[in-house]
Amino acid sequence: MNVSATAIAEEMASGKGHKDENFPVASKLVAPAFRAPIMAFYRFARLADDIADHLTATPDEKLERLEAMRQGITGESMAEPSAVALRQVMAERRLDPVHALDLLEAFRRDVTKLRYGNWDELIDYCRYSACPVGRFVLDVHGEDRALWPANDALCAALQVINHLQDCAKDYRELDRVYLPQDLLASTGARTAELADAQASPALRQVIAACAERTQHLLADAAPFARQIRDRRLGVEVAVIQRLAVSLAARLRRRDPLSERVHHGKAEALLLASGAALGRFVRA
């Protein structure tokens, strides 16, 4: 493979950082000892995401670069610094590389799979695209793997929320649609409507239905923050849960094609503060 690390970083990186994400990443709520490995995982994930979402690279070019990242995790190659750095972090802390490898499977799907037939297919995608992130954070903290089902419910919910918020952009820029095709068909909504300035009633019905199912995932995840032994991580999870609950409710009421769904900074801070206080009170 003749793809240099510099080429990958310079050609594919979007410049987006952890502070630009919709939900907190290794915030100051997390103990300093755990932030570095979490950020190593984030930088790896961020670049893989940028590669999969690149607007001009061909599918073959994207898959080649994702393969370079996989080889960096397995030790077959030194071609991509973020993968090598993450491999070293995992080796030092005796962490299983399965989460990083699962994540790469999701980004390969982003390159090769543009439609999802039903909700189960979408959740299976989330199993690789979102759940490994939370599982890695739990492993870094030495938390019990019995928490994985609750983690998976929360992480899948976060992923679907992001999909719903960005459904128009994903379609317009990448021809990628995460809205289940069977739901679109059942309401009579057409995929092409995602390019419109405003969602049709049928498309709004699909988005609202997905948001409702996301609320069920969040209900399953509700005990998660209290089950985490590390108090600081538990607070961060409580904050993320609260922000997600608010966004899922908004997506049942608002049209992401024409209305703002994201929280403003002041609103997000207010919600986060309330969630953090509640977690401390119930600890």
C-alpha cells in the first residue's frame, strides 16, 4: 500500500475536533488520567469518519485508507499515526482492540452501504458505529462489561439522533440515507424529499417515528449513569443522557430540514448542569 500517513492526514482530515461534536467527548468531568486514551480513540475515530465522509475521494480510495488504519491497529503497518498511537495506548493499558476494529467496520459500511432497509439494519449499524465508542470508554475506566447493554442503548440513541439531525445533509452531500426504507415506503415519503427545503408531512412522520423509537432506547439507558462506579464518568453519562432526551423530543416536534434542532450553548449548559446536579444528588 502506497498511502503515506501524511497523505491520509492532509487529504482526508476535515479539521473537526472534539469540541465540535454534538455530545461531550472526554470533557473535564472525566478524570485526567482517562482523558488521554479517550482522546486517542477519538482522534482515530474522527479521521476514519472524515475518510468515509470525504466528498471527492472514490469508494476505492476510502476503503484503501480505512485499510491502512486497520493495519495500524493490528500492527501490520505504521502508515497512519492515529492508529499507531491508539495501538500503543491499548497495549499499555491492556485494552482489547476489538472496539477500534468494530468502528472501522461501520466506516466501511458508510462507504459501501447507502440505504438501510429497516430499523433492525440501522441498529446493527449502530452496533459498530456508536456502541464501540462507549464500550471503549467503559474499558478505559475498568467498568464492568455488564454495563454494555445500557451503554449500547445510549450510544445507539445518540447515533440515530445525529442521523436525524443531519438527514438532509447526508443525502445531499453523500447520497446516504439512514432513515429506514420500510418506514419511508409505509408513509409514502420519497427519499428525494430529503433534498427539499422543508420536510413533507410524510417525511416528518418518518422522522418522528424514528425519534420515538430513539426515546425507547433512551428509556432503556436511563439507569446507566447511576450504575457506573466512577462517579465523574457517571456524571458525564448523565449529562449526555439528558441532552439526548431533549433532542429526541425536539425531533418529534421539529423539522430538521427547515428548523434548528441543535442546542444553543446556553441551553446545553443549563441542561447539563441540571443533569450533573441530579447525578450527584442521587449518588
